[in-house]
Amino acid sequence: MRPTPTRASLRDAAEPTHLCVSVSLWLIHLWLIHLRVLHNLCVLDLVTAGEAFDDFIFFDLDALPQPGHELKTNAFVRTVGGGAVITAVAAARLGLRCAVVSGLSADAVQLLRRERVSAQNVRRRDEAAAITVALSTRRDRRYVTFNGMNERLSRRIRTVVPRLRARHLHFAFYPRPCRPWIGVVEALRRRGASTSWDFGWNPALARDPHLRPLAAAVDYLFLNRDEAVLYARQSRLVPAIDRWRRSPRPVVIKLGADGSRVVGGGVDVRAPAARTRVVDTTGAGDAFNAGFLVSILRGDALPRALRFANRVGARSTRFAGGIDGLPERVW
């Protein structure tokens, strides 16, 4: 006859089973932590989507040439520019994990690889990259741009955005048209990603009836002095700022030597300009954008973010072009 199992023998038999269950649960817990870590590593801090250019910059000019006159100089640099590239490189040097979506030339791709910035190139091999020629004095600058594939950039970026994973997406191009981008921005917000936009100077954009709804949809809108006046449909800065003050979300206005200011969203914050020795202001606004976003993504309040952005933008003007002056550390 088989012996009748006692309580002690039943308990002893159950202990290995309990142990196996406990070990399994612990392994599952560790695996979930591992997956969470991998997810966090895969999610970038910042993705910039927008225009890129091969820049040809004549800098440190005493004055701009008069009509019909030729100006000769040895102060020239060829580099890579555009808001998407400069903002991403600046943020990467300051410690963020970044990627760029743009129509990139071979030089731009090589630059981003050196800077450890991921790149998704939407330019096809048979398409020309955009080119900008800049004439820059210490106080002013003039541009002439060959658009290249940037004419088709807005539509291509819109097909890529749904696959992007980042804490923040910064757009730096002229949306043609604005209306479909409102839904794109709202979808990103539902996924937990914040957004910002720098439209640049585009007079045709001021006539788009959906500009204001798009500007109100992003978490941060970046404008310089002239753009603030243009897109507010005003003739002077003061009434333009009054118009932007009614925006439901913060509008960041870059004022050059007068510093910067954030209005809208119930705030009105100012920060003085940082002092520096200016060589060339090309790309300073895009560097400012990077400094602001780096600070915000680190959890800083608006006043500190503005001061940090001013310093990053100022540091970028110490060298010609939009890349060489970008700092790795800012005090």
C-alpha cells in the first residue's frame, strides 16, 4: 500500500513549484524592465524635420555691394546649413539624442554622421539639393536660395512623420499648405510628443488661412522680429507682440541685440541678449532654437530656457556659417 501523504510532505512537494513560479515572475519582471530600457533608448530626444542647404557664405563684409558693383573678399566659407540640420547638430553637441529628416546633400549626410546625428534623407538621387548664397556683414545679411528638392519637401516629410518616435519634433520649413499639418501636430500630441515650428521668412505663408490654427497647435512657435510682424499681419513689432500675446500657446520671439521674449499661453517672459564678438549671424536663430529646446526638454522653466537659448545663439555667431560656432558646453 502507498503511504498516505502527510501535510509536511505536501508542503515540501509544493515548495519547488512555488519557487519556479517566483523565479518565472522575477524573470518576467526583469524582461519588462529590459524592454522599457530598450524603448527609452529607441525613442529619440529630438527629431528635426525641415530644410537643409549647402551654404556659400561671404562674411565679415564692411558693407553690401551696391547695384552693378563687384565686391571682392577673402572671407568665404562653404558649409552645411538649414534649420533642420543646425538645430539638430546644436542639440546633439549639447547632449540630446537627435535625428534629422530632410532633403540632404552628400556633404550634409557626412556632417550628420560625424556629429552622430541620425539622418533620414528624403532627397532622391536625381534631385538637386538646395543651395544658399549669403552676403553677411556684422549687422546684416542677404540671401539668394536655389530651392532644389525643397519644393517637394513638405509632402515627403508628412509621409515620414507618423513613423517617427521622439520626445519632441521640431519643424523648420514652409508648410505648403498649412491645413493638413494641423492634424499631424494633433496626432503627435496624442502620442505624447511635443512640437515646435520655425516657419522662416515666407510672405506667401502669411496669406494661408490656416496659418493661425497651425501656429496655435504647436507647443512652441519660433519667430524672429520680422517674422513676428509679418505673420501677425501688422506693420510694427509692438502691435504684433500684442497679437501674439493672445496665442493659446507660447510664442518665442528672437529679437537679436534686444534679447528674446516669450508671449502667449498666459506668459510674458523676457531675457537680455548675451554679449559676444560677432563674426557671422548665419544660423544663429536655429542655434537659439536648439538651446531653448534642450533646456525645455531638461525640465527648465521658461526664463532659464530663454537665457540658455540666448547664450547658445550668441556663441554660434563667433564663427562663419551655422555649424562651426555651435558649442558643446555653455556657461
